[in-house]
Amino acid sequence: MKLLITGGAGFIGSAVVRMAVARGHEVVNVDALTYAACLDNVAEVAESPLYAFERADIRDRAALDRIFAAHAPDAVMHLAAESHVDRSIDGPADFIETNITGTFNMLEAARSFWTARGRPESFRFHHISTDEVFGSLGPEGRFTETTPYDPRSPYSASKAASDHLVRAWHETYGLPVVLTNCSNNYGPYHFPEKLIPVVILNALAGASIPVYGKGENVRDWLYVEDHADALLLAVEKGEVGRSYNIGGENERRNIEVVETICGILDRLKPKNTPYSQQITFVTDRPGHDARYAIDPSRIRDELGWQPSVTVEEGLEKTVRWYLDNEAWWRALQGREGVGKRLGTGT
């Protein structure tokens, strides 16, 4: 299968690129190389005859038309997005332009290509989204594919809008789409502004480890390679017009995640005092959802997927990866906004 993957130099996208090439798929990586992208993420496949890179912005329709015509993909995996909630609070315009207008351009470029090819039944447009579109949960319950949308941040609202566009293009134009909504990802190559890399890198630097509020917010943690496996399964075997929730079934309070990472570092890179002494509680961000939890029953029952990595195993792997790949994260720490407090709403 020839896959056109948008955002393939980002965190989740690069995991999909690496896994797809390893499994023998042809991959066309389309990425604008904005601040969170890094071609080092796909260096291990860059010389493969199965891999091609196109630097292009999904807001540029003419570039997308050229890429579709040049590469003639069998399927699209649309991951390119602005994804950092804190940045969406401080600067929502980029999220509207990329996540909504960019998705519209992708849909129209794909529809034009698909129509010109005679509307092949085998073509797929796989839209990758987030559980944040469903809003916030109380202490009980989990998100299912029929949970009503209730986004609370500019980021989640822009992703909800993109989900609606994808469904509308299927219903109105017949474009063969598949949608997936995932829980919080973590693992190797995670950009250094997200929670888990921030904890690891601040701990190593001897800096304060910031935790929003009291750290009571709950997330369902999904190891990124498990997610990549589920995405490739969904694009190959998913039912047209259907959505699948992908979760790690690893719910943890943020403070538990932070303390677990500190304990791993105490063991792998010990110092005179416990790393947990660096934890600092900071003012919560506006609209911070209390709890996310995904029910992955549909993808398990219909496609046979389930997560293979527990959060304890995944955090151990992740910490070891950051300890072994200092050159990668050092090069990214100077990028705009990294290491600064974002999303204060001021």
C-alpha cells in the first residue's frame, strides 16, 4: 500500500512512518516542518526506497494537488495538526488555519484525486483525531464513539471541527473515510514541550518540575508505537464511514505519572536527593479538562487491536530513550516557546 502521511515528521506521524516502512508500505511524508517537526524523527527510514519526503503546508491547496498527482497514493493518513493545548490558548489562529482549513484542503485535494481516478472503492482517507473533542469526564464513565462532542479549548474545538468536516465529506461526496480518536500519547521523539518530556528534562536539568493545579487531572496514556500499530490497522481494515477510539487503558492522575518518572530517574540516574523534590505545583491553565478515558471496545472487537504496553513499561522505555538520545532533545530545546510557561490565558 502507498500511504500519504501528513505530519510525518512530528511525534505520532513519525512513529507511523517508521512502522509503515518497516512493514513494507510505501510512504510519502508530507510535512511543513513547523516548530514541532524534526526530520531526525524519520532518519532511520530516510534512505529507504519505500520513503519519499515532500515539504508542503496543508494550507497550500496547489501543493497538495501536485503531491497527489505525483505520488498517486492508495490511502491518506492525515495527522498534520497544531496539537499543543497551551499554545492554542495563547495563539488560536494557527489552530483554526491548520486544523480546520488545512483539513478542508486535504479533503478537497483527496476528493479531486479520488474522483479523477474513477472513485476507487479501495481508496481511504484516514483522519486521526483526539479524545479531547469529547470534553471532560467526571470520576466515572469512558468516551465511546457515540459520546457527544463537547470541546473545551481552541485546540479541541479545531479538531472537533475537522472531524465534522471529514464526516460531511463522506456523507455528501461519498469520500471513503475512516476516523480515529486517541488518548494521550507518549514515548520516543515526543516534542520537549509536552508533559512527560518536560518532567524528564526538567528533572535532569535540576529545574522545577511544573504540575498544573494539584496534579489531579486524569489521562489515559497510550504508548505511541501501540497507537501507530492501531492506526495502520484502521487504515487497512477499518470500515468506511466508521470511527474508532484508540486508548491505552492506562488511566493515571498527572501527579502519579510525574512521581513514577521521578522514581525511574532515581533508579537509572541517581543523584543526592530524590527527583520528586523538584515537583512544583503551578496555577492551572484555563479550561483544563478533569479526566479523559477511552473505551476501545470497538477497535478491539471489530479489528482485533489492543494495547501491548502498560504505562509503567512505557514510561521506563521513554525515560531510557531520553537518557540515550540527549543530542536529539538538546537540538530542540532552543525552539520558540520550549521551556516557557504557555497557556496562561493572559
